[in-house]
Amino acid sequence: MEYPYFKGLEADRYSFYRVPKALVKADLFQKMSGDAKLLYAVLLDRISLSIKNGWQDKHGNAYIICTIEEVMDSIHCARQKAVKLLDELEQEFRLIERRRQGLGKPNLLYVKDLYAGLSQSNYWKYENHTSGGMKTELPGVPKSNGSNTEKINKTDNSETDLIYPAELQEEEQYRRYFKEALELEILEQGYPADKAVLYEILELLVETVTSRKKFLRICGEEKPKEVVKSRLMKLDSSHIQYILECLKENSTQIRNIKQYLLATLYNAPVTVDSYYSAQVRHEFGWGSRVDKN
């Protein structure tokens, strides 16, 4: 297959994993395998979302739940390789820590902050050779490498710059979160005719929780964005099933499907139980009879 050349800002449309420059440049990580570095980037992507959503233990440390199977799926490797890479990150480089929960529950995985763990002396292996020369150079002797950083790449101007737009990263993180939380693949199998609606719901959720607006209109009222986001983050597959049923039962014309879906999604956590209770009462005739005894 032939791939076209970049001609403008096409690269900005991609989603990227963050590979810290220290993993590539610092002496400390020179022996780390490339796959382990990639896995750390994947885990770093996951921990960012955990931090945003307050998934922290009693000590305030953020964690993720990432099974062996998820590692295998994330970087497309065999089980043995996934186990080996996790061991490499934990035992050899101490960049992650796994804690058992017991009772058949998956391990909690803590991703360590590698920048905080690096000392200034061993951070960049070539710092004295690419940033203006040695500090002890003799007067009158020209710097042999004073412009070396410009020759390398003029875009390489920050040791912590992200290599992709923050907005795209955030959207992709939430898209991945909702796919898992809503069990979208399972819903697709159960509701094949509603696949398009399911993905409309997914994109609406991502758009709403990443909105830069301080207030969002729900059911004709302006509500704080953080309140709306908090409610939407509680959704699971049962709520989506409820919404699909509501759509099927609705016989009136929906003029603004986007606003209708958003309102239904927002209200789902507090109305779904009442909905199913009413269905049960209707099917069994409860509530329509008075016990005369």
C-alpha cells in the first residue's frame, strides 16, 4: 500500500501515546527494551485518566486496573511476553508496582513518576555535549557544538512537551474509558441493529465530558459542566440498554435527537430503577389491586 506525504497539519489528527524522552535519552533506561518503553507509555496514558477521575487509594496515590489480557491487547503480544514486560518495568526499573487485592479481584497497578525519580546528574546522558559545551571550556576557544541542538531538530525544544494535541489525547482517553465502562462490544452483539446509535451515544458522551463550557444545557436548564460530567461517568451498560428501550418505546417525533439523548443519559442513573420497577408492576399487575385481607 502506498501512503501519501504530509503536506500540512495532517499529523495533528492522529492520537499518540506519550513516550517520555527520558526513556530514550537517559542512561538509566538504556537497557530497557523498546516494548517495555511502549508499555510504559500505554500505562501512562491510562493513569492520566485515573487521575482526572479521582481513582486514588487512601494515600492519594493514583492507580489503574490493567490485566495481563489488556496488556496483550494493548501492544498485540503473547501472554508470556506481556508477563515479561510487566516484570521488567516492575522488577528491573521499578516504574510500576502491582498490589494484590485478593478474593479473585484483579491487581491494582501503580505507575511511577519517572521524572521525579531521576536525579539531575544522570538525566540526559549527553547534556554537556549538546547544550553549549562543557562549562570549563577555555576562553577564546570556539564552541564546537553550540548549535548542535538546532541541527538535531528545531521542534525538540522541551523535555516535557507533548507530541500531540492535548485535546485529542483527552478525547481518546475518555473514548476508551466509555467503551470499557459501557461494555460497548457486548452491547453491539446484543443490539446489532442499534450499532449506529451506540456509537452516536459514545461520541456524545466524549464530546460532553471534554467540553470546555462551564455550563451545559440539559432539559432546558443550564447545569454546571462538572455536575453533568460526574453523572455521565457513572453510566454502565444497563443504563445504555435502558436508553435503547426508551428510544424504541418513544412514539413522538424527536426534533433534537442530540438534546434528547443527552437528557436521557443524564437522567438515566436516577430513573432507570423506577423504569424497571414500573415494568415489573405492570407485568405482574402489582399496585393495581388492594389486598383486602
